[in-house]
Amino acid sequence: AQTVTQSQPEMSVQEAETVTLSCTYDTSESDYYLFWYKQPPSRQMILVIRQEAYKQQNATENRFSVNFQKAAKSFSLKISDSQLGDAAMYFCAYRSARGGSNYKLTFGKGTLLTVNP
Amino acid sequence: NAGVTQTPKFQVLKTGQSMTLQCAQDMNHEYMSWYRQDPGMGLRLIHYSVGAGITDQGEVPNGYNVSRSTTEDFPLRLLSAAPSQTSVYFCASSKQGAGNQPQHFGDGTRLSIL
């Protein structure tokens, strides 16, 4: 079974600065997908960014980018120019690319990000 | 387009009571699932369905039942509520096919069992 580990229960960053959230995962599969979800106090689950394991290029979405290291099974999220609205719980998630039950997401335990003005 | 709709948003139950959490999606998604979120535990999969008439267990299925009679609806039933089932419950759906398609989440149901 796959596991996802987020080693930082809490992180803080100053507004306008950069912060990196860590995520490692364990899998024996070679094809899979990785996601970062944001959960603000409103409780909504919002997709931040996704990465296909077969792609070597790191995904970027505006101020959000990832550092995907497949051999190291590492998938960190970098938030540049942090804004107050970035304050939230962030979840890293894994999804197999195999058929059948491959739509299940395995989540890490989350990192609570605080943005200080 | 409403997306994934969960009802109710909040509920308080007494131990031993039964209840059904409703989930409906209007995106014609084949895949639907239920997660529970507990402090420090992330989201854990309870049950999932890959289409009408097909359901399967996830990581923490005990105490919960599901059925999928239509593509749109995927209710979660608690037959005899226990305090350990106090949690926030999320329903999610996604289109089958490319696995990089994100799951769409409902807004969650906060359930308290006294």
C-alpha cells in the first residue's frame, strides 16, 4: 500500500516571502499522479497543483511550483510571494495510475501554513 | 453547475442513532468516494464506487454502509453511530479515464456523536 508523509505539521512564512512544504511518498509503482490540495478555514478542498510521474518537468501554477524528485520519492510544494490568502492546511496526495481502483487518493496528514503580515 | 453537493453541513447525533449523509454530483462522474477527516490524520478513504451498482471498501469502512443506485448519488449510512465516528466527512467525485483529473470535493459534513 502507498503511504504519503508530510513531516512538517506546521509552517509559517512572512508575507511576500517564499516557503517550501515537504512531502515524501512510498510506492512500488512507476506510474502515478501527485497532487497538492489546499484547505482554508472554509473547509473546502481546493486543488493547487498536480504532477504526472512520467513527466520530468516540474509543474507550475502561477506562484505555486513543485520540486518532483521521482528517485527520491519526494514532492515538495514551493509558494512564492506568499499572500495572506495562502494561509491554510495543505495536503499532499498520491493516486495510482493503474486500472480498477486507481481513482483513490492517499493523503498525507497535512501541513498547517500560517502567513504573517 | 452545482458540482458535488453534500447535505447536511452539520449534524449532532446521539450514540446508537442512525443517519444518512447525502452526496450528489451533477457532472456525470463515474467515480465517487467518501473520506473522513480527523485532526492530525489527513483524509482517509471510507468507501468508493466506480459506477452505479458497484461499491468497494476503502481504508476505514467499519461502521459505514454505502450504495450507488444512480450515477448522481452516493449516500453514506451510519447504522449505529459511535463517538469514534465524530469527524468531518467529505464526498468526492471524478471522471474515469485519465488519472490526473482532480477529484471534486463537496464542502463537507461536520458530524458530532454524543
